Amino acid sequence: MPMTLAPKASENAAIPPSPEVRLKRAWDRYGSLLYITCGVVLLAILAKGGWEYVNAQKELGIQKDFEECTTPDAYRSFASSHPGHPLTGVAEQMIADAAFTAGKYTDAANAYSAAVSDLPPGPVRGHAKLGLGVSLALSGKPAEAETNLRQIFNDTTELSAIRCEAGYQLAELAVAAGRGMEVQQLAEQEMQIDAASPFAARTLQIRPPAPAPLTAPLIPTLTLPGKP
């Protein structure tokens, strides 16, 4: 049986490229795209860092402006320059406190209302809500004041001290409206909120105003003719 010789490998057969060559070809083909991708990522990182830096510097500037305020007019100017900022809420509360101290209860109510809108939830906002309720009562709006104070009194997220003070103010309004029987109930609710609250004891001490004493009608003096 004749022997069959295996075909001789062609001298021109393609030689598989080495890993190094394949890597170089891939780099030549996609390297520019990789550069672009890396550049985009780097720019995004730099932009984020730059934006955070700008915001940080802006925040420091706002804080500095707030620290320089010393009068209601300065706080009012700050509030108009930085609407919506939490420190604007604090500035509006400072304005409200000054108006309340000066007996300008309508102005105080307006400023407290603005502060409530701008302040984040917490004790400072609770103080502003309480100030709004009291200012409404003192500016001749007892119904609005009671609604506001009742909301604070029933809000379990508020500090117990703020809730109990709201209860005390509600008791004062109830007595002024001739509903003195509500005082005991409000005091008991305050005790449930905070048994050690001094406002519960103060609420119990509230008494309806005593009725005005009856005065005897004036009897006209008759002067007879010819008599002095």
C-alpha cells in the first residue's frame, strides 16, 4: 500500500498573532475611544467637585451674611436676599420675635408664618408655630389662633414642652371664650404628654374672670318747685 505523505504546510499560511500584537491592534482601534471615555469621566468628577466647592463657598458666604445681621432691618434684608434658605427662616423668626416684643402682633404673626414655611422640622420651627398661634390670638384672631395651637397640641412629633405650652394657651383662649370647663381636660392632657410639665400646673391655676359686681342703679334726686 503506497504511503500518503501529509501535505506540507504552506510557507504562506497565516501565523496567529501573539497576545501582544492583538493588544496593540485593539489599542490602535479603540484607544482613542478609551481616552474620550476617561476624559468624560474625569470631567464629570472635576465638575462634581467644582460644583460642591462652589456650593460650599456660597454656603459660607450666606452664613457670614447672617452672622453680620444685628437689627430687624438687617435680618429682613437677609431674608429677601436668600429666599428658601433655612437661615432665612431663622432670620424671619428673629424679625417676628422683635415685632412681638414691640407689641406689633400682626407683624409678628406674618413673620412667624414665613418662618414656619422656611424652617425645617424641629424645635426652632415648633417655636415659630407657637409664636404664630399666640400672635394670632393677641392680634384679635382667636379662631385662627385656636386652630393653630390645637394642631401643635395634637402633633406627637413636636417637643412635649412646646405641646404643653400650646395646651396652656388653648386653656387661656377657652376661658376667654367662656368655655372654662375645658381647662381641666386640657390640664389632664398636658399631664399625659409630660407629667413634669409646669404648664399643666399653670393650666390648673387658670380661673374664669369673676363676674363684674352689680352696681345699684342711680336714683335721680327730685327737686320740688320752690325748694333749693
